[in-house]
Amino acid sequence: MFIGHYAAGFALKAVERKASLGVLFLAVQFVDILYFILVPLGIERLNMVENYTAVNHMELLYYPYSHSLIAAFFWGVIAYGLWRFFPWFKRERRHSVAIVVGLAVLSHWFIDFLVHTADMPLLGDDGVKVGFGLWNNFSLTVMGEISLLLAAVFYYVKRTKPKGKWGGTAVWIFTLLMVGVYLMTVTAPFDPGITPDIASYGGLVLYFLFGAAAFWIDRFRNGA
């Protein structure tokens, strides 16, 4: 899952409007950010395999520290604790903001479950692994991710009010950009020159760029 994760970010922002959309965008992708840091370090692993699924060329081999269910709960609790007791922004100093940040981190595993093949560990790498496998169906995956994102953006727009020159258009421009980038990634041909490390660095760049854009968009929406 890629842009489908950002649906959780928009929806949680709509529920708790004191939370930062930028923080939520980074939180919903924290699990993958961690994974793409650990891969170049040799702690977790992936292979590049042409058409491994219908939508990507990645074989996700070993990632118990980032993508196991128990790890997702662990990182979610850590995120909750950081925002409960050490909030980055004064306006976020409230229990409900910490809750949605923790839920944003945790949401990644459950959304991934829908699309991954049976490669997501519940506990350790040697135990049970699960995954519903939507990645094996290109049309269902693409329609599902885009639909999730659009539904969440509509909810976010309904629950907030535009502010300033860009208030009414920035979020829709950004949404179209995300959909465009997503369609390019799922239709990109296999490139044997892209190593696991290069793929990891590329993913990190996208996640941080989208996060930065979300911080910018947040400036132009007020709680309804």
C-alpha cells in the first residue's frame, strides 16, 4: 500500500483537528520509513524481482522489526508516548492528539494487510505470516488505494475550512499529484539497475516530500 496509507492521515486529521497533518503523514508511513532505513543497514531485507506482484517489483523478505504486528503495536505506543509527554508543537499538547498519532502509526500494518502477500509476520519472522494479497490484482489494488484516498480527502475537506489564497485548492492539487505519482510507480517497468538500497532511498525521499507538502497544506485549512 502506498497512497492508501495517507487516507488514514487525512481521516485522523479530520477527527482531531489539533493534530498536524504533516506529522500524521509521516506517522502513517513510519513503518515503511523504518524499513527503508533498516534495509541499507543490512538489518532488514528486500529483493528486486521483476513483476513479483501485479503492482510492484519488490520481494519483501525480512522485516520483523518494522512490519510485524507486535512491532506495529510497539511503535504505535512509542509514538503515543512521545506526543503525550513530549509534543513537538504546543498546540498538540493534549491526550487526543497523542492517540491519533499512535493510531496513525498502527494503521500502517492493518492497511498493509489488505494488499501484501502472506509475508507480514505476526510476531517474529519464524512465526505465522499473513496478507490478503490484493497486490496480485492490479485493478483492485489501484481502484482501492485511490478510492480510499479520495474518500478520506472528501472527509477532511468537509471537516475543515479553507484559509487564505490556497485554502480551497492546495489539498486537491496535492491529491492529484499523489495519485499521479502513485500511478507512475505501479506502472513503472522493471529496472535491473535499481538495487534494494536505491529503492529504499527513493521511498524515503517520497515519504519526506509528501510529509513536507502536508505540513504546507495544513497552513491553509482551519478546523470547522
